[in-house]
Amino acid sequence: MTQTGNIPFFMPTKIVSGQGGLARCGALAQSIGMAKPLVVTDAVIAKQDFCKFVVQAIEEAGLRYELFEDCAVDARLQQAESLAGLCRRKGLDGVLAIGGGSVMCCGKATAISAVNEGSLRDYAFPRLAPRHPLPTLMIPTTAGSGVEVSQFSVLKDEELHEKLIVGGASCFPTLALLDPATLASLPKALAAASAVDALCHALEAYFSSLATPLTDSIAIGSAKTLYNCMRKSVLDRDLDAQADNLLASSMANIACGNARLGLGHALSDPLESHLDVPHTVGVSVLLPRVVAFCAEAAPAKATIVAQALGGVPGQRDPIDHIRRSLFDLYDDLGLRKSFSLEQLPLEKASAIAALAVPGLYGGMVPHSIDNETLINSPALRSMTVKQARECLLACLSE
């Protein structure tokens, strides 16, 4: 484990995990300085027993609160700014968000906007808000996105018809509360897609050129836990497995938050924005192909991943085992292993490959793009546009 130079790693969010955690949410909110929080959720979650239990626990702790239960399906910039205005008018001193990734993004963005002047557009990444946000407590109701431990929030700007990212090192949630009770009503299809999204986060972080011993330990620990718990968590609704799923999902985001995401997310981004492929479908179908691509350049890591995915020491072909293990998992969970021609028309593959060049983090784009142009990505193996096209075409068959 020889490393030279500085090894940056940052994760200030306090994590409380395990069964029964929701009963403590009132006391936990108080512990991070909340006396009069805004509680943010959506119409579906607001009807669930666990959400009503959270509100009751807040009341019993003596907190005065405002409840907003109309979060949009995609977090909206205008909605976050409106809620920030409510926080200022009512003197609210924190944001508690209970829901999926969109609800938590809305909650975090609200906390930023409440204490900073101007529009959230003024603080779109890489620009930073000058003041620290209000304290935030995140309660995820899916196990996959990892938004509860992420410094960034993705918002849809309905006026400019674009998405933007706000956040930075000062914008990590203050506390994340992980209780498997919140997964009780999650449909199996969504639970499966979310869990594999977390596995994508873990494996892309592991095969990153920015990986460190810290991120590697967290990423491979997350991947192994996810692989071992996913079937029981999604199919059997086993509470212990769901608790493992939640924690491993947060771990995966901690890993990729420091080591960054790789080729799967870079190639999926134009599929999502130009062909309306759902995010979880894009990254999950790409995962076996991009992991195999990167693993060819890192045989030692390939062996470790193969063992994390159920392989045995001394496996003759670890890359083949990784690919087969993922496909078998998809079969068991009822997930797609390939794109349909409707999702990715053959004639669109070259254009999508070229559109992936800026990468997920907005790298420099050359004036002209050809087959040898590289995709901007921290992945430990570089991918050309030609290779990206081949990867996409491979996703049309199992």
C-alpha cells in the first residue's frame, strides 16, 4: 500500500444507521442545532407510516416545524428557492429531508439558498456559495443514490430548461439517518435499480485513477456488502439485509465522492439527456462492460473485485467472473442486461459516444472530435470515442 504525495479524503457527514433509528430523529435534529426545522418530503412518502412516525418523533422532542410534502419528482431550482424564502420568513433553522434523491437534493439546496443571497444559479458548480448552509438531516427512503452523504445537489431549472449542480465542500449534509424501516414500501423494481446504482458508484470509484487506499477500502467493502445483501434486501425484504443495503449505498457514495465516478456514468449521461434512457438503466447496463474494460488494465484489482462478487481465490479468469456475476445478479433481480434498439438506435451510437467526451465533470472538449479523442473521465484506463462506440454497441446484446 505504497502512496506518494498527499492523499485527500473528506467526509464530514455524521452517519447514524440501524433499525430503530427513526425514533431518535427528534433528538438527533436537536443535537445538530435544530429547534424549528423545515421538514421536506413528497406526496407519496408523506402518506407512509414511517414518515408519520418521524413527524411524531419531532413533535415529541418539542421541535416546532413546518411541513412541506409536495417535492417534485425531479428536484427543482425554483422550488428550493421558494422553500428557502419560507425558511427566512418563518425563522426556520434547519432542513430535515425524508425521501429519495430528489427530495434530499431539494432539501440540501433549500438549506444553501436560505442563507445565501441571489439565485442558486449563482452558485452552480464550480462556483461556491459563500455561507455555510443551514444544518441538514437526511433520511433516505431508497438505498442507492447516496445523496444523503453527498456535497452536491442536482436541480432542474424549469426556466432555462437545464440541469445544474450546486454544492461544495461546505455543503455536505450534517447528519444522515439510515433506518431500513424507510424501505418498507419501496417497490421491488425501484429497490433493485437503486441498489445496482450504488454498486455502480462503488465499482467506478474502485477503478478510478483518483482512488486511494481509503477509497479503495470503502469501495470494495461496499461492493461486497451490496452483492451479498441485494437479493435478500430486494426480493425477501429482509430487514437486516436492507440495513446493510442502506449503509453500503452510503459507503459507495463516500467512495465515489472522493475518487469520482468513471466511464459508466460518463457514457450514460448523453443516453439520459438525449435519448431519455433512465439513469439506473443506463449505468446498470453499462456497468459489466465498463468494469471489464477497466479491469483489463488492473488485473490485481480485477481479482479483488471477482472475490467480492462471490469468486474464489485463484480464479482463472476474474474478468469473466465479474461479468457473469453481474449478469446473474441482474437476472435474479429482474433487471435489463442490454439496451433495446428503441433505447439505443444503432445509428445513434457514434453520436452518443462523441457526446460523452466532456465527461461527467465537464472536462475540456477539443475543437474537433474523432475516433481517437479521449472521453474525459478519471477512470484508470482511458477510453477513446471509438472504444466508447464499441462499448455502447456491445450493450445491445447480452
